[in-house]
Amino acid sequence: MDPMSSDTCKKLIDLMGRLYDASDKSDLLSVLRAGVGKLFPISPFLFYIPVDTCSGKWEINGYQSCPPGASWSSEWALFYLRIDPLAQAAFGEGSPSALRFVDLFSGKDFRSTSFFRDFFSRIPAAFSLFLPLVCHGERLGGVWLLRQEDDGEFSDRERDIGSLLAHHLSRAMMLVTLREHPALCGKPGVLVYDGEKNLLYRNDRAETILGKTDLSWCLDHPDDPSPIVQTERGVYHCRVLPVSPSGPLALKDKRPGRVIILESYRKIPLISKGLGRFALSARQSEIVLEVVRGRSNKEIAEKLGIALQTVKDHMYDIFRHLGVRSRTELVASIVRGIDEGGE
């Protein structure tokens, strides 16, 4: 894929950074809509619907539209979401990516579906780009970007931009949820580097967190497990996310760039000391600590040298034992338990 223009690249990087600076979910969606509108045309409507992380079902009463006011949006959420072909296909095996109708059907085949016939043909949009939201293996929900007939179908480039944004929007959504528990997680620092290790973007929080701390090791060894970093400001989880050399941030040299996220888990030392009070096995305690550090099931399996299914089985037992339904609830429950214990 050819590199995008420097102006478009700058807008995309700026949007990625501002997603992590959002104060809550409504702000996050407003930032997304405004930023995407500068990258490619969309209609006035953007929809977000969360997923219940326990049942895996859409929370149709929890959806938000940005901006609000579409008279048909509640009808879609209540009745037609269940047959939306993009929503049904997006959470398949492998890494989820943005999807268009054209990725699933020919134009004629799509127009023959009941979803198009009964609903989509009646709303002021002709095309949809769906962004599946998944973080740490959890399905968080989905965002629909709508486009009118005159703007044409979303291009391959726009779909790839959507996939990149979905990845970071998912993580920003998770962090916004964690920040509802102020003792646990603060606003993350965000840095973006190109393939030559040149800094393209850094938000104010990253500058405050790092001070004189050198992050060159993150760029030199991007495939290593994500570490815990100690700076003068405290303990941070440092996650290095590669940017594909063939993706929307591709540069002329085709070398992959890096996005570095610095997440503050202030309670990690206390959690490590206080896990004994939760009546977990030694292996379960290890896994909980890795969940707090932000690792996925696959990353936990690799770090602990156990099978992925073993991690999943332990996670099921941990959820049941602690009475939680998601990783976010698990971390919040652990932190509350330690706080109440007086540590």
C-alpha cells in the first residue's frame, strides 16, 4: 500500500493521541467522530453499542449515537442489530478488523438480504464501516460509521484506517473504564514513532511520566513481552504496539513504526502483596497479576509457559470465585479488596 500524505498521516496520529486523552466514553466518541470526519467523509451519525462481557450479547439499551437525534437509531438497535451482517461477521476468529458490506457481499447480494430490504434501504445512509472493539481478548462493543450515497463505498485505505483506529479506540475505551476507579489507573502517556525511530507524536502526559527516562529499549526490542517500567513518577505498564509497514501509517522505507502506551497501574506492588487474601491458588494469583498488568490470555500463556486453554480455564474459575464478569471488573474488585483490607 502506498504511503499516505504527510497531512493525512499527521491527522491520524493526532486522532490516535486524542483518543487516549478523552475523559469519558461520550468524549471518546465525540473525539472519534470529529477526527474521522477530517480523514474521510461520513454522515452526521456514528453509533456505539457495548457488549456485555459476560454473556457476549449486545447491550441494546446502552448504545450511544453521536450526535443524537436519529429517529430510526433506536429501531435499529432494538430490532435490526441482530441481523446486521457486519456485526455478525466482525467477531470471527483471528484479529478483528474494520468491515464493509462489500467485504462480505457483492452489491447485488447485499441488496437481496433481509437487513437491506427491511431496514438499511430506509435510512439516510448507503454504506457502513464497522469498527469492532476488542481489548485483552474481551469484546467491548462496536462502532458504526455511516456514509451517504454521494460519498461512495468506503475505500480499502479507509477500511485500513478504521482497523487501526478500532485497535486504539478499544484500548482507550478500556482505559476510560479503568479510570472510573481513580486509585487504579491514570491517563496514559502516548508516543508514536516512525520506522526510523523518529518521534512523531507525544502527548503531555507521556512527557510528564517519562522525564529523562530512555525508551530506546522499547524500540530496539519491540517483540519482547510488555514490561513494567519504573520512572520518577511511579510504576507504569509499557505496551509497544507495532504499526504495520503496509498499513495506513506506512512510510516510504516500509519499516514498521511503533505506538507506545504508558499505563499507570499504581497499585501493582500492593496487589502483588495482597493477593493472598482472595483465597486463590498460586497459579491463579500469578494470572491475576498479569491481568492487572494488561496482558492478554495469549501473552499470559507465553510468559508463564502454560497452554492458552489452561489460562482460559483458570480465568473462568477466577471469575466464578470472585463473582466478576470481565477483566475490568476483576481488576477493580481486586483493588477494592486490597483498599478495604487496609493495605
